[in-house]
Amino acid sequence: MLDVQERPAAGAVEAPAWHRKDLLDTDVLSRAEVELVMETADAMLEVRSRPVGKVATLRGATVVTLFYEQSTRTRASFEVAAKAMGADVVNLTASGSSVEKGESLIDTVRTLEAIGADLLVMRHGKSGAPYLAARHTKAGVINGGDGTHAHPTQALLDLYTMRRHLGGLEGKRVVIVGDVLHSRVARSNIWTLLTAGADVTLCGPATLLPRTLASAGGEHGRVTLTANLDEAMADADVVMALRIQKERQATGLIPSLREYINVYQVNAARAAKAKPGALIMHPGPMNEGIEIAPDIAHGVDSVIEEQVANGVAVRMAVLYLMATARTK
Amino acid sequence: MTGELLLGPGEVARTMRRLAHEIVENNHGTDGLIIVGLLTRGHPLALRLGRLINEFEGVEVPVGSLDIGLYRDDVARRGQPTPLRPSSIPANIDGATVVLVDDVLFTGRSIRAALDALLDFGRPARVRLATLIDRGHRELPIRPDFVGKNIPTALIQEVQVLLKETDGEDAVYVLNTEASHA
């Protein structure tokens, strides 16, 4: 404690604060909190750039990843992030755990807390499941994607990637195109983008565009819905394509994959309508040739791989903030 | 809170000039010298030392900044995350003489953390420590090589360093906290 006095705070620089036990969605995050995550991620990106991109800050902390749904990048990204911070990591999936024997979510979460989990990264097919888990454990819960509801760390890493290229997001136009209805990525992105001051255009077939999201921007009308991608692309600073789950075709929400490609694929001709150098993004995994053309996915304006790399830094930041802000 | 002015702008400037000369003398020149300031207030001091050395040696010495937030020994105890900033080490420190620069040397815990942080960037031949103020009360076996001013203090006092770059003026105060009147 005395060490604090070694660098007294002169002037009125108020230290940013983090008081959240859980990170379940981005809708509750203030601009200052988002800013704190971004600034912390800057420091983490620098750590990752070193010859040994690893620190021991969170040694003694245990991070459990609990994935009831399959995942490559999110789970691996959290694991790499936790290890880069010096934490111990336990990975659990629904198959091969007691979940298969019928253990309830609440019992599983309590068991993990008893084992010594400090932070729980959870993915679940049911929207809201991490909220239920968070209410039944003292461990901090990070939502790694729940149903069609939210994916907060994806939204934070997307915002971080945009900021690295565009600076501030104030007044920038971000187009999110595809299956918005089923996209937890789109939902969480809307909140961070609005908080950062961007205008959001959601684009896709009318069957995949929830009307209720039009009011997400409040009275400012900063969320626009449109079924016309060519129009939406005009003056876009960022174009984010969402994955089309092929099984949606069976539900009749899109007439045919071929028609979807014709009307909604992010390709060179459409990208040319956006601002020169507009960022091309995708949360992954991509169906190249369906929602995004391969030459665009791997083109000069694509930051898709950078999103993945930034994801580690942003998740290190989130783990750091949540692990150190925990009250004893 | 009452405060006593210990150093004014002129004294800070003269002290920094002397420190810059001492560093170069101790290193027998500027070969292999890298100056690294601890964030926040050690960094502007490191930049000043770099400029001063350039003035009288005509050599541009690499100057970097080091954030110690991830290396503090009280990370888990504070209950709040320490704000972090990216470190910037401008040259390969392997085999170099690194001079760490901080504004106030007190318990020595910051310097312990800084040594850990620095060694993550490589293996310097030697590490020296320069501080504008040494106020005593060490809790770890750490000793400065270059000291601007020794100030005997009581534990209940605070030393406040203000710098033009961060605070608009150069000054060093000793503050008597409320506790001292109790």
C-alpha cells in the first residue's frame, strides 16, 4: 500500500475503474469501461510482440473454459490469453464431462467454483445460460457466446481492430451483413459500436433482420436496417460479413444459397462501393464463396486474421481486469 | 495537507544536468547506453537525460519507457486493476548498459518490478538506477547508482514530483498528510 505513494496522482487524472464480477454482454458497458478494455489491450498487444509474449501477472489464478458448444478460435484464444497472463487453465467441454451424466449447469458451476475456479469462460447454446451460471457462483463469468444472444469479447476485439485502423469510431459507418437474426456477434457489436459513437447499418434478407433492432440506437436513429446491400455499402468505413449457417436454408429463411450469394455476398464489386480502404471483417468461421468472396476475405483490406490476433490481446485485457478487480 | 517546496524548476534542471554527466562518466562514454524511464514520471525524466547527453556528447542515446503494472507484487491485493500502458524499448538490450530512471525511490518495490519487466526484453550487461529523489524507507535490498537528491522523510509524509511534461511545472514537494496532525 505504501508503494502507491511512490507515484502520487498529481492533477485530476481519475484512475479508470472496473467493478464487474461478470462480463455477460456489452450492452451494460459504459464508454469509460470500453475505453479501459481498449487501453489495457494496447499494453497486452505490446506484451504479445515481445520475444517471450508472456507475463506472470495472474499466476495463482485459475481460468476454466466451459464450452457446451463447439468452438475453435474463442476457446483457443481464451486459453492462449490466460496462459500468456500466467494463469492456470482448465478446459472442459460438455462431451466427456459430467454434463453427459446429466449434471445441471448450476451444479457444474458450483463444482468448478469449489475446485478453485476464479474465472469461468462459458459458451452455451441457450441464450441467457451464462446469466444463470453467474447468479450461482462467486467466480467471475465471461460469456464466450450464448445462443443467439451475446458474444461480448468478440465485439470488443472487433471494436479494438476497427480502432487500430480508423482511430476513433465517432461518426464512422459500420455495415453488418448477413444472418443478423441468429447472430450473437452482431448483437454485441451493435452495443459497443453505438457506445463508441459509430452508426450501424444492419443488412440482410428481411427474414433475417429483426425489426426490433431498429430502435437499438435510441432516439438518435443510429441503427439502420436495409435489405439492399449495394445501397448499404455506399460510404461504409467497415463491412462485417456474418456467417450464413447453411442449415438455415432448410428453415426457409433464405430461399436458396445461390440467391443469397447473388444478393448478399461481400465481393469485389460490392466492396468497391464502400469508402476506399474500408475494412473487411468477419468473426469466423468463414464460408468462403458464400457470405464472402475468397479474394475479398484475403484481400488487402481484409483484417480478418488481425481480428484473431487482436482477440488474444483483448481477452488478456478482460482476464486481467476481471481477475484483479475481484474483491476478496 | 501542508506542503514544503523542496526543489524548484531551476534546481530540478541543475540536478538533471548533473545526473546526465554522472551517467556518462560512470559508463565511460555513451557506448552501449540505453535509458529507460518508468511510466509515468520516470519517462519524461529519461527523455530529458537523453536530450542533455545529446547536448554535451553529441550522441543520441536510445530512450525507452517501461510499464511495471503487470509486474507489481500487489496486483492481487489492490482490488482494482492498475492502469496499463504499452512499454517501449527502442533498442536490443542484450549486452547493453540500461539505466532505469524513476522520479522517487521509496520502498524499492517498483524497481523490483521494473527489473522483472526489463529482463523480459533481454539480458543487459548491467542495469543502473537513477532517481530524482531518494526518500529512504527501503523494503527490498535495492540501491540507486545516481541520486538527484536524498530527502529524509517520515513514513507519513508524501513526496510529490511535478514535471512540466505531465503536470505543467517542475517542482518537488514534501507533503504532510492529515495523519501527521492527528
